[in-house]
Amino acid sequence: MVRLPVKYLVAAGLVVLLAGCATPADSAEPTEPPPGVTQSAATTSTPSVAPSPSADSVTTSTPAAAPDCSVVNCVAITYDDGPSPLTNQLLDAYIQRGAVATFFVHGPKVANDPATVLRAFDAGMEIGNHSSNHPNLTLQSADVVAQEISDTQQEVAKVTGQAPRLLRPPYGETSATVNQIAGQQGLSVINWTDGPADWENRDAATVVNLTLARVRPGAIILMHDTHQWTVDAAPAIIDGLRQQGYELVTVSQLIGNPQPGQFYTDGQAPA
Ligand SMILES: [Zn+2]
């Protein structure tokens, strides 16, 4: 029997309220096809309370202090559109290796699976905001943009006790107005340097090879934890990046001190 903190139970109760309206359009940046079969499982999954590692295992697997990315080669791997039913498998790969990544999540999915988000947070992953419903924010009114951001801020904070500092705009679509609204809520706006285009390259070996070929110091790499091939690629990506001399860090660690309202596509690299 898994004992759940009160905050889990509160969040789980919200699933009932949100289930009817929680259908974040899935995913794909920036040219991904319309929501497809690969994402449908996420919206129909039941709340997950199963995969909770013991407090001891979390503690012992917490990564060491962040490196100085102005001195060593760092890379920040990012995963959008979760949490999904695949996210725990992905976390296994990172936690077993003492590595970290950044997860840009949707508030309704967080409410649907708070345990996975808390597991990620407790293991040192950074939790960022990917809006509630995955709209192109540049096409929305200021009020809608603010709501899309604030709802997910609140859902994450309910689970982790800490509101995100980073916004990944859906499809990477942002504007001066969107950046300003994000800044008003304390968020930096984060796109990406490069990535394996995992929405169209649908096998793990290709995702691994493209990631290792396209990485460079200071890079922010875009992926999605809604694709099985992306999750399957993670162990070889982590090991391969380390063999190339990279330190895996979160986006905030990579940038150093991201400023609210500022837009970033990469982070620090050694001079
Ligand atoms: Zn997305």
C-alpha cells in the first residue's frame, strides 16, 4: 500500500473536476502533425499512484551539485507535453544514472498524475510550464495567455510546492506580448537550440543518433516524453552525451539565472 501525502490526495480529487475539460492538444513542435494516436493514451489514463520510489531511493539518487556551465560543456535535455504514461519509464533512466532533465508539463496532465511529477521534482528534474491546453499563445488574447500560464503554475505548485520559472510556449510560438505576460508571472520563455525532431523520426536509434550529432555546448534539446521511441532512446542519449564529455543539467542550471520575461534558445557554454 502506498501512503500518499495529503497534497497527492488533494490533487487526485481535482482529477474528477478536470477530467472533462482536460484535453491538452498534443503536441508537436513546431511542425508536428495534428494530435495523433501516440498521445491519446495520456488523456485517458487514470491517475497514477503506483510508481513511488521510497524516500531513501530518491535521496540516494539525487544528482550532485550542478556544474559550472561557463567552464564545462553542458546540455539541457527537455521533454514537452507530459506527464504521460511513459514518463515514469523515462525517469527510471535518468534516476538510475543520476542525470537530470527538464519537463515542460500541462497543468491538466499534472492534476491527472501528480505522483509522477513529484517523483521527477524530488529527483532533481526541473518542472517547467507548457500551458494548460497547448494553444498557439501568439493567437490568443492577453487574458487567455495569462490564464493558460497561471493555471499550470498553480497545478505544478500544488504538487511540488514550487511554481515553475520557465515557460515553453506550445509550438515554440511566442511574441513580445507573450514574453511580457510570462514575465509578469515570473517566467522566462524557453525554446530550443536543436533536437532529433522526435515527432517525425519515430525510432529510438534515430533519436539517439540525431541527438548526439546535433548537440553542442550550451544547447537546449527538444524532445517529447509522449513518444515511446524517445523514452527508449534516453539511456543511450545520457550515456552517449557523457562519453562526449557533456554534463546534463536543467535549463535553469544551463542558463545560470534565467530572467523573467526574457527569451532563450540556449545557455552558457565555455568561452
Ligand atoms: Zn508541446
